[in-house]
Amino acid sequence: MDAITLNNLAIGQKATIITVGGEGILRRRFLDMGLTPKTKVMVRKRAPLGDPIEIFLRGYELTLRLDDAKKITVQPEEA
């Protein structure tokens, strides 16, 4: 499977982070929250209107806006 951005994962789908985008403070914040390359993530929920999404990583849930999720490239796991 080809790499996609985090916002394109379906509910329950798992993936591995490849790259973390963003610039300056935003990128630093992503890294501080545990969104680092080679980290496994799974989409848990989506808000009724689709934004934000809740992901599960490193044993905790994290909620991200879709604009932020678009900056994170992931490799989906094979089903």
C-alpha cells in the first residue's frame, strides 16, 4: 500500500507514521505529543461532522484536527 496522510485512515485502521510535517512550534508540538516516525497509530473515532478525529497511540488517545492530521504521512498496515 502507498503512503497516505493520517486524515485518510478509516475508523479502526492501523498505520505507522513515516514523516511528521508542520513547521516550527507546530512540528515540535506533534513530536512532543508522541507523533514520531515509526510510531503505530489507529483511528478510534471521528466527530459527527468528520472533524476532529481521535487516534490511539502509545497507550493513550489523542484528538487532532483534520488540518493537523493532513501534515502527518503514514503507511497503512496490510489487512
